[in-house]
Amino acid sequence: MTNNASRAVAIVGTGNMGGGMARNLLNRGWRVRVHDIDREKVNALVQLGAEPCNDAADAASGVPLTIVCVIDAAQCDDVLFGVGGVCQRSGGAAGHAVMLCPTIAPDDTERLAARLQAAGADTIDAPMSGGPARAADGSMSLMVACADALFDDHRALIEALSSRLFRIGTRVGDGARTKLVNNLLAGINLVGAAEALVVAQRMGLDANRMLEVIEQSSGQSWIGSDRMRRALAGDYEPRAHVTLLEKDTGLALKAARAVGVEGPLGAAAHAVFVRTHEAGMAGLDDAAVLRWLSESMRKP
């Protein structure tokens, strides 16, 4: 699909990542139809040229593909099959494609794809990673699993969304599996970075200088640097809420158990996100694990 008429897309869910993708595509000259339950988010994109839509079905009408960028599997069900869902679009779902970008369980991805197939629609399993800034400049990662012909049909869109594109394979669900493995390690690395900085501070070291050393040494991780820089500056404005990595690491642990793996680190990292949530920090950026660990790792 390379003609101008095909350079149109719907995005359902225009939060941090969906909004970033919309901005990226608008900047590249795409026609973007948007829907979100938060009207302010929609209005902000309308100011940039997006077309507002009353529901997901409205957004999906007249475009070849809908990007679903909501939080979890339940919300995916709602925007695809609920009242006003994509499968209720004018003309039905036949011939339409849906790109699933949330981090959800592989069995949920497979279930949603089966329901879409029954309605005549195709599924691109494409979890994303990288944060809102990378979504907005097109440098985020996409882990794509779908039929080869479907990938080729929508290659222009996929490549516009991501300069870090990983073609995982043709089995829908493998994108979700890949994302969960990545996010399990992301959670472990983030908790590890926060713990290390608490230790450094208790030793009397300057935490910012310590982070500079880590960033140029063997302890470096992207998520550790990104989140700890914000935390040390006292910036907990949510780009990715604590509850997201709480959810994602929980899903990853469930998927690991399904294949007989009970590792020592994933469960410990997940527990930190749970406790940070329970401590009243659920609405903060996941960098807040540094605050929780600083408060909970008391001297004996």
C-alpha cells in the first residue's frame, strides 16, 4: 500500500504512546483519525491536524488499519468488540487490519486475533517499547509478528512508526512473547539500578556522579539511566506509571511459569513494583521505585 489514499490510519488510545505515534505520523503527512475516552488528549491532536472520532468504530471507518494503543487486554476487547468497537465500523470489519500495540499476554493476543479473523479482519501483533519521546520521533521499537503478505501491505506505516523494527515472525502471539521477555528484564534492570543508587547514597557517595560512572561502565542499562536521571531530579511525572511495569512483569512471570521457568529475579522485581504501588505511588512514573527503596531499605 503505497498510494496517497493508503496513508491514512486510525489510532484508538492516544495516551503517552498512542499520542506520540499520532504526532509522528501527522508530522510525516499521514491522515490520522483518533479516539480516546480522554477528550483533552484528542483535542490536543486535533490542533495538530488529527481527525476526532466519537468511538473506535468511527475512527476505523474509511481507513485500512487501526492501531490499538490501550492499556490491557480488557480494554482491547472493549475497543474491538464492545459497543462502538472497531468490529462495528461502517461496512463491518472484513478487509480491515488491526495493529495490537499494548503489552498483553500471548494467549490474549491469540484470542483477539481469532475473533478478528472470524470477523474478517487481520491482526498485526506489534508491541512497542521506548517511551513517548521515541514514539513521537519514530525511533521506538516495534516487535512485529504477522503474515508476510500483511506486513508487506502495511510496511510503509510500520516503518514510519519505528526505526527500530524487529520482524519476529509470522506467528501472532510471538510479538507479545518477545515484549514480555524484554519487559521482564527491563523491570529487573530498573529495580537493580534503584537499589544500587540507594546503596551508593548510604555509602556517602554522590548519586548523580555514581550514575555517571555506571553509564560508562559495566552496570549500565538504558532504563536505569533514563529513570534514575529523572528520579534523582525529583521528576516523577508519569511517562510510564508504576502500574505498567507491575502489570508487565506479572504477565511475564505468568508466561514464564507456563513454560516451566521459576527464576529468582523476576519475582523479586515484580514485588518491588507491587509494593511501590501499595505505598501510594501507583500514579507516579516507574522511576518512583527509587523513592520506595530509599524509604524501605532502612539501616538496621
